[in-house]
Amino acid sequence: MVTREDYAGREPPTWCKGCGNFGILNAIKMALVDLGLAPHQVIIFTGIGCGSKLPHYMKVNGFHTLHGRPVPVATGARLANHGVKIMTVHGDGDGYSMGLSHLAHAARRNIGIVDIIQNNRVYGLTKGQYSPTSDAGMRTPTSPEGAIEHPVPPLALAISMGASFVARGYAGELRHLAGLIGQALQHQGYALVDVLQPCVTFNRASAYDFYNARVYKLEEAGHVVTDRDAAWRVAMEWGERIPLGVFYQVDGLPTYEEQVPALKAGPLVKQPLRKLRPEQVEALQAELR
Amino acid sequence: MTTSDRTVGVTIRISGAAGDGVESSGAGFCTAIARGGLYAFGVPDYYSRIRGGHNFYSIRASPQPLYSHEDPVHLLLALTQESLPRHQGKIAAGGAILYDANLDVSPEEQVRDDIAFIGLPLSDMAQKTAGTTLARNTVALGFASGITGYDIGPLQSVIRENFARKGQQVIDGNLAAVEVGYVEGRKRACGFPYKLSAVPGAPARMVVSGTEAFALGALAGGCRFVAGYPMTPGSLVLHWMAAHSARYGVVIKHTEDEIAAINMAVGAAHMGARALVPTSGGGFSLMVEGLGLAGMTETPVVVYNAQRPGPSTGLPTRHEQSDLLFMLYASQGEFPRFVLAPGTHEQVFVAGWRSFNLAEKYQTPVLVFSDHYLATAMRTLDPDAFDFDAVQIDRGELLADTELDALDEPYLRFRVTGSGVSPRAVPGHPKAVWVSDSDEHNENGSITEEADVRVAQMDKRLRKMVGMVEEMSAPGLYGPAEAETTFVCWGSTVGPLREAVDRLNAGAGKPARANLLHMVDLWPMPVDAASRALGTARRLVAVEVNATGQMAQLIRTYTGRLVDDKILKYDGRPFTPQEIIARFQGR
């Protein structure tokens, strides 16, 4: 019987008071407990950024990797042991800028990882530069005259790359977010959960008041999650109305790992590691004669 | 002709355009040579393109074991016009050029009067027998067998196998192509002085590339995860692993880029898989940050860099060994690593499995060098050349489940120990739940910036070097213990260099003219052993395939010994023994 206490961390988070990451941390714990997953059955790979320190603030397996690179590290881990639940938790700079290519390939690969983006639409730890999801025109240390580029539409990108589970949550809606993460954890294949995360220090314009006035739940608006065209439309919706919930979901798509011949016999690291047998040695050398 | 110019064996070269089947027929002829009981050494030369251009394959054959290709060529099989001006100057006196008479080869192109120019309508002959001009190379190989007096049986066996999947008609057509070429070759055998005779009763030998030697060693050593991005000539290992992945239970992943490859390997190794990343210099450049991740988190990974000429895209299909200093020092900050540069196919096989043991025993990255020459040259090896019995799978401080069950204190992944190596768990056990971190961390993995912890962890990681250096072999000596000149080389240069040493010493008295020191275990550098070995050299000459003499610099930096001379080559082609000797003698 797994409880919240099993996931209690020892270190106090380094996050600012009011940071949306507290909500995300709690939602992750809630989802894992609801599914009866114990800390040793899960591993969370993170990138670099404020939010990427998350695994240190709970009791769980973790790997704080490199900026933009938790997804490939998690992919290698998943291929080596698909018996463990693999999650990635990282910010928008990490996942949508430095790591954008890996996100796209993970989606088309349908590798079984839950990819949670702490999307605060700014760079926090490096002190306030604009991010791939910042509005054009945002004035920051690297965009003093206003950011020139249009923001990345991450959910639309994931859908176009063939992602089989695409959702958005909000750190200010804890239960709803925990539910989405729970669904993502049960999904077979790649699951993207973009999470609106207020940054009360570097992006006060997009904090709780901003989102509270704009978010709405797709499940309450008649959205059909298996309708790709509808998913496209709502994925591009941003402004006065910001949709939350499952945007697109396809069940039953084969995962990458279930199509790898070497994994038919079970998780790679659980297969015994033995020296080659004499007949195998003979067969390999015969190829060279 | 001096003793050192003397050739050993016969070299046949087939040259044509990309798409003419030069490489496949060259490799096929190497197998035919080996099946006749001779030793073959085959080297491809090709441009970075798919069609057209100029490719050639040189097959050296001898009843004696071979360690290198050599100059000159005795028989050139020229499938294209361009082949004549390019290779005429490389033919030995008394040799011959077979050219396709269906090509318009003008008399002006035949400038040598000490070699035979033999024109045959190869395209017609191929068309009439095998039904396609693509079989010109098969006709040419038949000719080569005939003119050298070589038994046709081995070539026929290779043809039967190579075309087995294409059906009996194709097999018969190609056998007929071999036959017509063979008959023409026999007609001219009398006037051709360079002969090959099959050796009946010889053992069934293997013809092996450095790619295959490494991949075999890695597979034998328990490599079960391979992530890589195609890049010549590293991708050859990726292809071999992919071809064997289903049967041998190896997970292989062609990644989206090299950054993904190194990071996937780190992830897989973190979970307990023996992980390999094959690449070349440009790919390794992208992997440098990931290498640091492995070093900081003490994750065992093996990276194989098959070098090619740089800088940047350089010469993609050619040979160089110019990444030495780069691989030794790559990535920000300081952390231990192994760097190995096996130079013979036997050493490459051993490195294949040994690298994984070193990686797991010391929980560090292991970087293994190869290069285009070593990766693609085909060498004939005796049946027992690869010692599979000696292969060990040693997982170092990896904790078994029973040991974790018995743990009665919190598991510390980065526990400070006397050796610097911490007991290693992999995620999945309830008693070993921790976070690994690329930030500086304390023993349980938590991020720290405290000065004393930082020093303790840095000292712990670097302390591993004490044990690591004990694993490193001294440079290998080849040749007599005393010599006027000691050559020093690393990696695959040992092949042509040892033949050069033999030729220099042939017929000479005492002291011998030359010996060589071969650096294989490069880092941590076995400084004491290397200093002792280098100290015996009277005159030390570095032989390297790069422009700045990187090994010479390394020797100076760590042993203080200055080389007396350097023989450097950086035209994208490997040394031949003759070239080393000519440069050594100032010619």
C-alpha cells in the first residue's frame, strides 16, 4: 500500500514561494500514489533548470542530466529496462528549445516515457531570458527590444510528429493535473503533458491571475480526444482562452520497445549476461571464412 | 632494387568507378585468396560519393602472414579510362594492366614500356556470359586467377556464395564470366612473373576487418546496447551490430543525432546495460558534453571513434589518426577516462571486450580508437586468432540483488572509498533509490556546492586513476631489443611499420637498423613503463598519420623525451612499408 509519505523528500525545494513547481511536484506524487507505484518502480530523468531539481525533493529514482537531454537519456533507460516507469520532467527551455529535436523524435518513436514540461514561458534559473514559449515582443535580457520569434506550439508539434498522447495541465489545478499525469502513466507509448507553470519571479505577467482567467477544460467543452483535426485546432488555440486536458489520444499504437526483437524476451537488463556459447562462436567465425 | 624495396607477395588492384562493384569484388577476391590457403590483405580506396568517381581495391596475397598492404601493384584490373593515368606509375616492372578494350583507350595513355598492357573486351565478355556489363569485375578476377597461375576453385566458391540468393542462372552466368576471364589469363601466364599458388591442406582461415574484430569482441564481452548515428567509418560497427541484433539479443538504435546516441548510452548503462556508441571524430565532437555526463555520474559507457581526416567534414572516406589529443582531453572539467588504441586485429578484438570490463570496474567512460584503415582493411587471420576462451565479463562493484536485500543503511551511490570506486546499484531495487546528478553532488547524489564535499568527490573520482593506470600495458616492442633507430607509433600504423622494420633489418648485421614501440594503452598513460621503454631508444622516430605529431607531443609532455624525427603523413591515405622506408632514408 503506497502512500504520500513514501514519496516524502528530505530536502526543502530551492523554488521561490508561489512557484508553480510545487503544484507539479504534488501532482506527480498524487498520480504515482493513486496508481500504487512505489518509488523504486519509477525513475524521473530531468534536464537543467529550476524545475529539473524536482527528483531531489521527493523520494524516487532520478537522474539530473544535461540541458535539453533528459529525453534521450530516458529513452536509453527505457530500452534497457522497460519494466520500470520512466518519466522526464523539464522546463520549456529544456524541452522546447535545446531538446526540441528529441521531443519530436520521441513522439514519432512512441517510446514509453511520460514527458512532463514545466512550462513557465521564461528561463528562470539563468535569470529571465525569453523562452521558446514566450510571446513575441516579451522584453528580457536577451530580447531588450522585444522577442522577435513567434512561440513554439509544442502540442501541435507533438501531434504532427505522431504523438499518441498529448495533454496540457496547469499547476493551479492540482487534481486535474494529477489526473492527466495518471492517464499519461497508464498510456502505452510516448505521453506529453505540457504544464502551465507560473513563475512568480521572472514571468509575473503570466502567473496565476493570468491563467485563472483564461484556462478551460476540453473535457467540459465536448472535445473528442480521438479527433486529430480537432486536436490540431485546439493545440493552436492560445490567448483569451487556453485549453487544458487531453488534446489527442490514440490507444493501441505499438510502442517502440515492443517492436524491438531483442526485447521480446523481456527487459534487456533482466536477461542474463553470459559469455557466447561455443556454437555461437563457431557461427560468428564461420561468417568470416 | 634495394632490400627494403623488395615486395612480399603479389598485389592485385581492381579500379573503377563507384557502382562498378570494386569493393565487393575486391573483398570477394580476398576471400578467394584465403580459401586457397594463402594470406590476403585487402584495402579499399573510395571517394565520398555513390556513383562515378574513382574507387579501387588492392589485394595483396602471400604464403606468409601479412600485416599491411604495400607498394607497388603487380597487376591492375582497370575498369575505367581514368584508372590508367592514375595507377600506371604504381605498377612494378614486369607487371601488367588489364583494361577494358571496349573503352576508348588511346596509345598516348600507355607510357610505360616495362609493363604489359592487355586490352580485352571486358564489357562484351561480361554481357555475353552473365548478361550484364556489371560482371566486368568478375571477368577481371577470373583473368587475375589465370595470369598468376592461381587455382580457379576458390574464386568459383566465392561466386557461388555471393550470388546464391539471386538464383542458379545468375550463379551460372557469373561462373561463366570467371571462366572466360580465366582462359584469357592462362594464355598470358607465361610472360607474367608474379605467381600465386594455392596451399593445399592449409587451415580454414578468416578474412576480417577491424570493424568485425571490434564488434565481435564487444558482443563476446556482453555489449547488449548500441546507439549510434551513421558516420563513416564508425557506422560499419553499427551495421554489424544491427545485422546481429535479433539473433544475439542486442538492442541497437540508430538515433536522431550523435547527442542522442551518447545520452541514450548513458541512460541504458545507468539501468545496467553494457552500452556502446560507435562513431567517428565529427560525431564524437557532438558527444563531448554527454561524455562529461558519464564522467560526472560515473556511468560506464564505451565510445568507439573510428577516425578519419579532419578537420570538420575533412575527407569522409579516408584515413588519418588525428584525434589523439582531442579524445584524451575532451569535455569540460576533469574526470578519469580510459583511452585505448588497439592496432592489430587481434588487439582490436581484445579491446572489444576489455573496454566494457574497464568501464564497469572503474565506472568511467572508455574511449577506443580505430581509424579508416583499420576499420576497413581485410586481414587474413589464423582460426585461433580470436581467443574467445580468454573473454571475461567482469562487472566490478555491481551489487547483486542479494547484496541489496542485505543492505541495512541508506544506499550511497557515490560513497567515498579508498579506491574511489563506489558500490554500484542499478535502479529497480527498493533499497537502492537515489538521484544521480550532473551537478556536483554528495555521496547520496544530492546537489551540493559545499567546498569540502566538492573536494571529497573530485578526489574520489580522480583517485580511480591509481587503479586505472595499473590496468595499462607498457608499449609493445617489435623487433630486436637493440637497434640504431626506434620507431614509435600508435594504433593501426603498426601494420606497415612492422613490415618496414623487417625490411630494414633484412640482411643487416648488428646492431639492427630498427625496432618499434607500439603505444596501445594510451590513457591513463603508463608513464613509468613508457619512459623505460622509450629510454632504451638511441634515436627515436615518431611515425604518425597526422600533421602535427600528436603522439610525439604526448610523449614529450609526460616522459620528457623528445623524438629525434617525425615521419608524418596526412594526405588521407595510410602508410605503406615502402613509403616509411623511403621517408626514413630521405628519399
